[in-house]
Amino acid sequence: MSDSDPTELEAPEPGTVYGLLVPGLPQPLLCPGAGAGYQRLHDAFAAARRQLLAHEPDLLLVYSTMWPSIIGHQIQADPQPEWVHVDELFHDLGSIPYRFRIDEGFAHQLRDALDARGLTARTVAYHGFPIDTGSVVALKLLNPDNSVPAVIISSNVYSDRAETVVVGKACRDAILAGGRRAAVVVVGTLSNRLFTDWIDPADDRIHSLKDDEWNRKILEFLGQGRLEDTAQLSREIHRQIRVPKVVNFKSMWFWSAVMGQHNQFDGEVFAYEALHGTGGAVVGLAPCGSGVGDKEFDEDDVEQFHGDRDVLA
Amino acid sequence: MGQIVFGALAPHPPHLVYAANPPQNEPTAECGWETLRWGYERLADRLSTIEYDTIVVLSPHWQTYVGTHFLGVERFHSLSVDPIFPNLFRYRYDLTVDVPLAEQLCAAASEAGLVTKMMRNPDFRVDYGTIVSCHLTNPTWDKPIVSISSQRSAAFYSVEVMQEQMLALGRATARAIEASDRRVVLLASESLSHRHFVSEADIPEDMSREHITNHHQYLWDMKLIEMLRTGRTREVVDLMPEFTEQAVSESDSGALTWLISALSFPRYTAELYGYGTVIGTGNAVMGWVPREAR
């Protein structure tokens, strides 16, 4: 029989308590009424926020594919960044004033965790640092009252799978070592081909049937909680539906690595809509004891990053 | 009748502003990248002999995937913090825009069949590529500018498609300037080879760490410079797809192709003011003075 105080609540388990994939284009924030799909995405952010809060996170870890870095990975560490943001493409949709609550202490722990796994990383804490549109949109819609402190990490333009997986593992190290309950928010589109001309938002659609079919296949996997299976498909997804702006489609590698590299999740697709031709989806993953078993994976597992091997990219 | 009086390849590594310690930039340096900074000084000296009204710059760091955009607000003053090198570049800018010329350029590009847009949001933050190239070319900021975005068709389609669009934009630029009453300086704000190192020295201006990323890129840089110096600009455009891919070049922005087109494929010698590497990338500062402007 335990002699502990029966009124004392059991401390919640640390770890990655919830995961979210959200698009970073500004329409759901700035002009949800311009198209039915934008409104559904806006509403999906709200539904996702409710689920996220139900898992009682004490940290939002945001990985934004719209924040590129070159010197390793950068981590936002300004405790209260404040600015009026304007998107470089959709500037006519309006300005986005923001003030966020960043967990400066965890940002430094995260940098140390990346360093311990052989990665180059640094914190950035400068007034006026240009936080990317995707991070701004995600935090404004998912955490409008800053009730949960956040940390944002960049995406290195040259990093491929090994480096990205190790970044995800390092983030997991920091979450567990800090005893944190983290919700991981990955900002990025599925297919990323925009229409290259202006469109009526009411007529927005996925750029091509092929993009749409692949997006739906990804969402079928994620809806079943098959995150690692999706991550294993990343190279093929990149070949099939990604405009090659960076070396590879790496958001799923990061997401799976930080969430534990398995398929044991309850997946929920809150919405899937077009954003100027790209595939925008709001998807939630809650860890569970069951789910789809691990498949026979093709990709190697990597624990430590051993640096740039001078492979041209 | 308006005229293009000077054109320049004017790369924008923020390191060059950092190392020059202008009062607008918060971080300070001991030294660094002198061969390029002195090259920019030679460019500025050359420009001091030429009368002009406006600088028009095409920057890879204003990336627009839908159309080509033009700054369309008369004045911008704010803080520019480099998203990649915030430790080096936190620059307070105060610049004026030649909005009438921007509108003429935008209209001409639209007439040429390109997708265009004027940028009218006063809260917009001017990209650091525009700021760095303009600062190094004209540190007094006593001339208005027009900034043109980089339409990323190289990523979306191919370098060939990008070049078709940039050649058209260059012709439209020349036509619009000719139809105006402006004497204009054009800046292609881009590096040549563009593979960076992914780590940085503790002292960023430690020049014992600075060199080209690899020999292959140096060879490409020298080949391009030699072709530009000897007036083989059509050949440069023909070679651009290979160069862009193999040297991971920032020419994917279209800036150099646009400049060559606007200058009507100059066959005269480009003046080379300086070449140097910045965190492994290859950068040349070069200028063209059109014959009719001499």
C-alpha cells in the first residue's frame, strides 16, 4: 500500500503528447472568408487547437519548412518576439501583427541537445528577426493567447535524411531530458505546386489530379496513424509531388523522429483543402498503445550526425 | 528619353556590409572580405562619374512564386535582420522608391505577357538582398530605387523557362526605361557559384577560413567571368542551365539573365571590379557601361 499523499496528483508523463501537421500559407488566417476551403482550414486549426490543449502540453515545438537555414539549424530564443509581418508573396492579403511567448530556456536546451548529436545549431534572439509566415500562421491560429510557450526550429536547406532524422531525435532528447510534455507542430504543405498566376480564391483547387491523389494517399496513411510509414515514403513523395526548392521532402522525417519513429498513433485529418494549388492539410496524431504495426523499412536509422560529407547538393 | 546608363552584377552577401561597419548595421567586425569590398568601392567610384536618377535591382531574396512583383510604396524605413546570418546583419534602412518608374516597369512586363503585381503594403519589409546590393553600390542612399522580385520559375519549371521569362522581363525593362525620362542603373543582385559552408567560424571575419567551397565551383566562376569580360553574353545565357545546375548558382534567380537582356546582350567588355568568396560562394562585382551612355 502506498504511503504517498492520496490527494497528490500523479505527474503527467513527459514526452511528445501530440503532433500536428498544418499548412503555412496565410489564407486561413488572413482571408478565411475568401473561399470555402480556406474557411474549412481555418475551422480545422480551431478544432486542432482544442485537441492539442486536451493533451495538456507545456510546450509547442514548431518545425517550419518555411524557415530555411544554412548554418546548421537555428532555434528561436527571443522570449517575446514582436513584429508586424507581411508575407513576401501574398502581401496584398494584409499585415499580421504578432507577439509570441517563446520558451527561451528550452531553446537553449534544444541547441545543446543538437550539439550533443553532432549537429551544428544556434539560438537566435534578435529584435526584428524575420519569423517566417508559416510559423506566424501556425502560432496565431493554434496558440492565439500564447497559453503554451513555444520554440521554433528552422529547416536547413542542405540537410537530407540523416541530418533531419538526427535533428528530430535531438529534439526528443531535449523534451525527455527536460521532462516536458511537448506538442510537435510541423508547418508545411503536402504537394507544394502553386498556380503561377492569380486565381479567384473561390476557384482554388489542387494543382493537378496527380498531386491530389498523392496527397490523399499521404492522408490515408496519417489518418491510420502510420507516421513512420509516411516518413519512409518521403523520397518518393518528393519525386512525385514536390517542386524541388530544397533537397528533399523532409518534414515527415523530422516529425516521425521526434515522435518516436513508429506507427502507434490515433490519426485525425481535420481538413484537406487547396491553398493556391498546394495541398494544405491539418492533421493530428495522438500517441496510443496500438495502431498499425511497423513495416519492413527500407531506410536506415541514424543516431549521430557525422557532418557534411561534401556531397554536392 | 530615358536610358540605362550602367548595369552591374552586384552580389549581396551581408558579410560585406558587416565587415564595412556602416552606422546602420548593429554588429561590428574587425575586417573581412576586403577584395570584394574594395571591388564595390571601385564600382562606386566608377558610378560617381555617371549621372543617374534611379537604381533598379532584381533580388533573389524577394522570392515570389506567383508573378514578378515591384515595390510600390514611396518610402520604407525599418529594420532588416538577415534570416540566415542574423549575427552579422541587423540593418536600419530608410529608402525611397521611384514608384512611377516601378509602375512603368510593371506595366511593360505585364504587356509582355508576364504575370505581375505591385507591392503596396506599407508594412512590407524590404528584402536584405536589395538592401545589401544597394548599400554597397550607393552607401549614401541618395537615389531612389526600384526593387523587382525573383519569380522562381527555375524551381517550378526549369532554368530554360526561367530564362525565357527573364529575357522578356529584361526587354520590358529596357523599353519602359526608354519610355521614361530616367537615367537608370541596373543591379543584378546575385552570386555566381552558390554552395555555402554549413558551419561558421567563431570569428565570422576570420579570413583564414574563407575559400571557395570546391575547385569545381571556382572553375565555373572563372569561366563565367571570362565570358562576361570578353562580351560573350549570348554564350553565357546559352550556358546558364548547365552553370546554374552544376555550380548551384544563384543565377536561378534570373537576375543575371534579366540584366544581360536589358542591356541587349552586350558584346563590349564588362569591367571586373573584384572577385571573392563569401562562406564558400563565388562572387564577382562587375559593371557594364552601355556605349550610348559613354
